[in-house]
Amino acid sequence: MNTRTNRFLQALPRAIMLMAGAFFVVILCILVFFQGTFESYYQNGSLLSNTILLPISLLGAALWVWFIASGNGSNINRKDMWVLAGFQIVLLGVQLIAARAIWFYPGWDIAMVYTSAQELASGQGLTQAMTEYYQLCPNNAPITVFLSIPLAIGVKLGLAVPYAILPYLGALMLNLTILLCALCLRKITRNRRQFWSFVLILSLWIGIHMFMTIPYTDIYSLFFTALTLYLCLSELKSFPKWALMTFTCFFGASLKPSLAVFFIALLIIKAIGALAHLREKEQWKRGLIVLIAIVIGIIPAQIWQNQSTAYLAGSAVPQGQLSTTHYLMLGMNGDTMGGHSPDDVVFTSSFGSLKESQAANLSEAWSRFTSRSFAENIHFFAAKAYKSYGDGTFGANTSLLAMQTPHRTDSLSLFLRSIFHTNRPLNAMYSTFEQAIWLMLLMLCAYCAIACKKHHPIIPIITLALLGLTLYQLLFEVWPRYLFLFAPLYAIMAATGAHQLSTQLQALLKKK
């Protein structure tokens, strides 16, 4: 490979980061300067506008950078790991108490998933309504089978309300996610102040989140995102590392398909690095080992997904399903601005075979895109970007329908519900706090992508994954909730940006 091509390949990850940084800047401009234009499509429940929150978030970012820079540069040691373990135990206790207080029975697709899982756990047969639902939405079959396992344990334990085990499981998964994120950052940096400030901010941001009590794809896919990232940063040998990463990522993707975006980003960055050293014989051998490991990792995950779908829908590939092309067509819907449309469901379901519906979906998606002028498409995709990134709670106040809430009158439950439940007295304050943190993280992510020239090799992978997820949202159905599974990646990238800024600040102070 000639020198010019080699230089191009080496510069490509940097170019990807700059492009992602530009995306973040554009998104921030849309959120802050065009909120009045797009807030009619989505309202986040914050008490303050993004324009007012921007200087508050800037102050928060400045304090974070100052906190890291004002330290003596001490490294994380074994004592910190023991403190982290204690912190996680205390946090888990808080999460379990909060889960007990705020959980409720949600509606919509979530209701079909957990009621079906309950029927499976209790040994009841499949009903016609269940089969018809999973023929339409086969993507929810794996999460249903997954949830039936803890529910079956709850039934065997004789719990009066087996469903109650699910909010506690969600709290545990969220706790383990934060722990894995902390361990991931420890592999990226050794700076103690960066590490502990990251743990604190991540815990405040999503440590207690309504999604942990919702038995659906969001909380479980979040855990598999963190686990895949941890395996990627591990020091395992190439074969077991890639096999485990592949299985973990695609098992998580069976619960929420967009998790595969991270694996695609990983492959792209690794492939760019491999192409730059294509002449080396060891590179070919390493590539073959990785390929075999990926195949071995993906097969059991794919079997799990196919068998779950076939069991509930009667076929691993139901002909009447709402396939990926349906959500692409939905994503181009100008009436709902990429949101759910019952008419689009009727349209897709009107065809006799999957092949016919896919062809019709693609044709309709293209027709919707081309029917708009260039300016109209700019407005359309800007509105989708706003809907995607406009809520620091990831849609906790807009994505959930409470069908029934357990009756609790103790003061702690009432207080926690006033914070986390929609339309309660303190919920708007909570939304405002989350929105301020979200804007701060996005600013630091933008800085990291644009200004960080020396960084850990995982950062370009994270950057490309976040860019890919943004494009996924712009093309397909869009809701803030769909960003939640990559929350750890946003936080880690922001922490990297904060550390880079602190290093530059220290260098300036030394010069003076």
C-alpha cells in the first residue's frame, strides 16, 4: 500500500471525529437557538428554555474542568476500587428503594410484552392475540422470552406480585451498568479526579431513572452497551475477546437492534487500522482469527433471536411484520415528523408478503423524501434532530403510559413520585436538572470530537457510534428514548473532553 493511501487511512479516524464534532455543534445550535421553531414537535418538560440553560451548563462544564485541573494528578489506586464497591452498594440500596416507590404498570407495547412474559412464566399457552402481535412486531419477541425467566423465578418463589421482581432487576442492571462504565473509564484514564467526577455525574444523571422500573428494551440494552464496551477495553486475547464482544453486542441487539451500531463502528475503525498495515503477514492471521471469533459469537445470538421469534410468532421471519423498511418509511413521515403513525401500520400490513411490503415501504419512503423541497427537508431533519436530542431525561416524561400505579401513602413514596412521575409537583425541576446536565455533556462531546488530538483508541469508536446512532434517528423512527442505550458513551466522551480541557488549562497555568 502506497504512502499516500496509508496517510489517508491514518487520517480517516480523525476526519470522522471532526465530522461528528460538527454534528454535535449543529445539534446544540438547533437545541438552543431554534427551540422556539421546533418545540411544537416535542416538549421536554423543563422549566427553563435551552437558551437560559446554556450558560448554566457552560458553568457546570467549567467547574468540572476546573475540578480535574486543580488536582495534583494522582492516579486511581486499589483503595479507590474498594470505595467504588462501597459506593455501588449504597447506590443500589437507593435504587431499590426508589424502584419500590415509583414503579407502575406501563401500557402500549410494554404492556403486551410483560403480560405475554407473565403468561409464559406461569406456563400458559400462547393465545391468538399474542401470536398476531408478535407476527406484527417480532422485534419484541426476544425481550418477552428474556423477561419470562425472572418472572418464572418470581412465580416459583411464591411472590404475591411476580411482576414486582422486574423493577428491582432493572435497578440492579442500571447499577451494574454504572459500575461497568466506571471500570471502562479506569481503563481509559488513571486520573482520580476525572474518574470520581465522572462516576458522580453519571450517577446523578441516570443513576435513578424511570426506565429502570420499565420492563422493556431500554434498561437491558443499556447494560449490554456497557458490557460490550468493557469487553472491548479488556486485555483478553484476540479470539475470546471478539467472540464475547460479538455475542454480547448481538444478544443486546436482539433486544434493541440499534445496539448493532456500536459493533459496526467498532468494525469500521478496526478495519481502517488493519488496512493501514495490510502488508504485514501477522495482520492477515489476526484478521482471520477475528473473523472466526465474530462468526462464533454471532451464531448463538442469532439462534436465540430466531428461536424466540419463531416460538412466539410461529416463524423466525413473519411475513406480516413491521420490518426495518417500515420504520424507514415511518422516519420519512412529514405529518408525524418521524413519529408513530397508525396509518403507516395499516399501509405496511395491507400487503400479502414481506417482500411486497418492503418494496412498498421503500418506494413510499423515497416518495416522501423527494416530495419535499431541499429547504423542507432541512426543516424536517432539523425537527427530527430536535426530537431526538431535545430531552435530557430521554423521554421519561413522554414515552410511558401509566395504566395502574400501586397504592402507596408513605411520605418517601409520595416524595419520589412527585419527582419522577409525569405532571407531579417536582417533576419539572427534575427535567430541568437533567436537561442542564445533557447540554453540558453534549458541549463536552463536541469539544472532545473537535479538539482532542491525543486520545485513547476507543474514543474514535465511540464517536463513530454516536454519529451512527444520530444518523439512525434521522432516517428511521425518532424518539429521545432511543438514545438512552448509548448514554454511557456520551458520558465517557464528555469526560474525555473535560480531561483534555483540564490538561490544556494546566499547561497554560504553567506557562504563566
